[in-house]
Amino acid sequence: MTISILEAEARANRHKATLDQAKGKRDLLLQQKTQKEAELSKVTQNIATWEQVQLLLSHSSQYAREQLKQKIEETVTAALRSIFEDPGISFAIELGQSGGSATAEWQVISSYQDYTVAANPEAARGGGVTDVVSLALRLSLLELARPKHEGPVILDEPGKMISREFLPNVAAFLKRYAEKTGRQIIMVTHHGVLADAADVAWYVTQEKGVSRAERIGGEV
């Protein structure tokens, strides 16, 4: 059977369109896979932070536990209110006992005009509440640890899951933390808002396996 050149071209174009469509689906799936892996990494990091807080509370005496609880609640509440600009939001730890060991349940409390809603950070309202809680808990652990840890704070994508509208507040919160504690913050971020808030910022690119860094702000 013979076919004309025009028919052959038409078939080739149909095959190409089918191939392009398949490639598009593959690229989308790969993008979704990368996003889910990043989300899983963030969740795993959050769980590790909460487990450290749980361990700290369980190994403390009752008096010390209450003091730690109050300090952590104050720090996380301040972070939530500062970043989300909401005086009706707060963080609470409910202490208990299970099998002879101290337990701690986390709650993000949102107070409205006629009612109050308390939920686990994972189930709290959107905008990145879980990320803010996790960030504040890590900073709390760093300041409450004894003996006290010295040196800089290294943050990897601290605003990754936080809504863009709140990123300027995240930057302001981190600057206040650095000023209050005297700690240097070294941060890796893809968000220009956070990079612009730094005293010194470097833009890193990679081409053919070679990384290049260019200073884009601040003074050395």
C-alpha cells in the first residue's frame, strides 16, 4: 500500500502531537512528584521538631515543664500574631500523662467575635500556620536549650509553605529575632521578599554542573 507525501506528513504530525501530549503529561507528573517530595520533607522536618519539644517537656520536672510550656506558648503565639497580623490567634500546649510519661498536645486557637476554634496545627486554617508553628518551635528550642547553643541559625526555605502575602511579615519576624538574640541567620530561600530583607544576599545559579554566586544586596 502506498500513501501520498501529504498523508505521510499528516500521520507524522498526529504522532508528534500524541508524543508531545505524552511528554506534557510526564513533565506535569514529574513536577507534581517534586512538589510532593518537598511537602513530605517539610512535614518530616515539622514532625521531628515537635518530637524534640515533646522530649524536652517529658524530661523536665513538673515546675520546669510548666515554665517551658509558658515560654514556648508565648514565643509561638507572638510569631503567629506577628506574621498573620491577627491578635485573636494563639498557640497552646495541653500537658498530660500517658503510661507514666508526660505528653503534650499542640493547639492553634483562633478567637472570633462569637466563638473560638481550637485545632491541631496540621488542621488549622491555611496560609502556612503549620510552617510558622514549626519555625517558632525550632527557635524556641534553640533559645531554651541548656547548655545554650551558640552560633548562627541556619534556615532552609523557612517560608516555603507560607502564603506570599505573609512573607514580608516572616522577614520582619526573623529580623526582630536576630536583633533580640544577637544571632546571625543564614537562610536559603527562593523568595525575593526574604532575600531582600537580608543584610547580605547572594543569588546562586547553576549551569552545566557549575554553581555561580553573585552578590545582589547588602554590604560585605
